Amino acid sequence: MTTSDPRIDPEHFAASLLAWFDDHGRRDLPWQENRDPYRIWVAEIMLQQTRVATVVDYFRRFLDRFPTLADLAEADDDAVLSRWSGLGYYSRARHLKRAAELCVEHHEARLPEDFDALLALPGIGRSTAGAILAQAHGQRHPILDGNVKRVLARLHGIDQWPGKSAVARRLWEIAAKLTAKRRVADYTQAIMDLGALVCTPRKPACGGCPVAAVCIARAEDRVEACPGRKPKRELPERHRYALWQVDEEGRVLLERRPEAGIWGRLYAPPLVEELDLAHRGLVRAAPIRHGFTHFRLTLTPVRIEVDSQVSIMDREARWAGRADLDDLGLPRPIERLLKRHFEDRLTWQEQCIA
Ligand code: SF4
């Protein structure tokens, strides 16, 4: 896999982005008032899973209560969590507090300026460490948050899922290559802003994009496909026969399903994994498919003519006619099959299955 596309010149890219940032970038966010590493750190952590518009108020309240790293380190856990209340992902607040304590113990109550020391603190990953050092100290480090992944993937026409390690590695390499050599703090904010304001997940405003001229996804009309989505997990397949026992009045025998397992406490025909010799030569209807969270079920109704005079031993079983459909708790696929049965639309195939 090649890294950065030779058509994208890093210097030209950074210059275009910075020129756009000067006119259109966000410059009035409360953590941009100064380059205080503590404020940038708190903002970066809050922004990890939360949108800017939500973070602004939380950030102000948090900084009012804990204006310095030492204040945060000394605070009660409850006080910190209460200022986080509503932001969600509370492990972020716990990590922030713990990291502040570690900075007091080992770094003279300041955030370390060394990348590895910063990365070693709880809750600070590679992109967050890079963003803090770039914005607070102008150190040249790439960042790769969700917005930046999207921008870089589209720019390079990468239609694979960034969660794959090979794709993530390539994106990091691209990010490192494209990161500006000058005005690193502004560049860092600019590429985040581009992702948040222009190269948005849906309907990106390519017409107003400062780097549209070199964007491969745009040139190849593949913007929607880049980056690729997380692949859906293949669900296991299961098969069951539904023993469709029908009496001389056309009623169907249903039993209440056990509490545990699928369709707990609902009524359904007995479901079996395999047919035995007693079912040899029966007819079946077309199978239906139904998706559960953890598997997909294929259900084949197998018709069995039964004499209703045969007493039902199971108290949780009953004969169901057309009039009973509204009163019984039925799983949707079974309800649909029963309706088709009562409307004579279930077609039985003369096919030996056992
Ligand atoms: Fe994103 Fe469109 Fe710009 Fe490409 S041209 S980087 S898809 S906004």
C-alpha cells in the first residue's frame, strides 16, 4: 500500500488549508483564548466524543470550577464528575482527574511537553497528545481524530474502513507527511475545522473546499464511498422447523415459548432443529427468514395433520383459529405465517424432507 499520493504536495496543501483557515476557521472557541496547555487538554478530552457546540458550555463551567491543573488534581472525584454530568463517557473525567494528579506528582503540576510522557498519561492517545503539543507549544505532530481521518481518506480516495490497522497506519503516514512545517497550531485547528465545517460526513461542501483541486475522491466521484464504513459483522445462521400442526377445523397448535431464548413467553408452533422418522414424507411451506441481534433464523413450516380430539397435555399449548390472532402474543414472523395460513395463502410443497 502506497502512502501519500504524489499528486498532493504537502507544502501546497498546508498553504491552501491555512489560507482558508485565516478566512473561515473557528477562532472564537473558549479554549482558543490562549495557548494554555491545560485548557487545550481539557477541551481535547471533552471533544473526543462530543460536538463542539455542546462542549463550549461544559468547558466554561469546568474551567470556572477548576481553573488550573492543580485545582483539578486536588478536587473531589464527585465534584469533577458533577461538572461532567451530561457529557457522557465518564471515564474521560476520571482519566482527566487521575492524569492531573500524576502531573502534580511527577511533572511539577504541569502537562509534560514531551510526547511520550504525555502519551503515558491516562486518557491521552496519540492524536490527543499531538493536538495538545501542536496547539500549546507549536510542536510538529500529526493528529488523526475522526474528522481528520475522513478528510485524509477522501483526499486520497481511500474507501476502506479506517479501523483496519493497515488503513490506520497509512492514514497516520499521510497525516505526518501533510502536517505543516510552520504555523503548526493553526494547521492542526484548520484540518479539524475542515472536517467539521466543510468535509462533513454527509453532503460535504466540496464546492467551497480549499483542497478540492487535489482531492482524489472528488475527482473520481467517490466521495460517498470514502472512507469505507465499518464492515457489518456476519451473523451466524440457524435453521428450525416449525411443526405446523393443523386440526380438522384448520386451527394451528401453538405453544407458549419458554422465558429464556427467542420469543420468550410468546406463542409459536413447536420449533425443532431436526425432523425425526415420524415426520418423514411431510410437506413443507417456503422457508422464511428473520434477523435477531445475534443470528439469522430460517424457519421452515412443516405441515402435520392432527386430530384435535387428541388432548393437549401441555397447559401452555392451545389451538389457535383466525379469531384468536389479535389476542395472542405472537412473534411477527409467526403472525404473518398464521395470517397466510388462515387466508389459504400458505403453499405446501409435496416434498419429502426427512
Ligand atoms: Fe472533502 Fe470534498 Fe474537500 Fe474532498 S473536495 S476534501 S471530499 S470537502
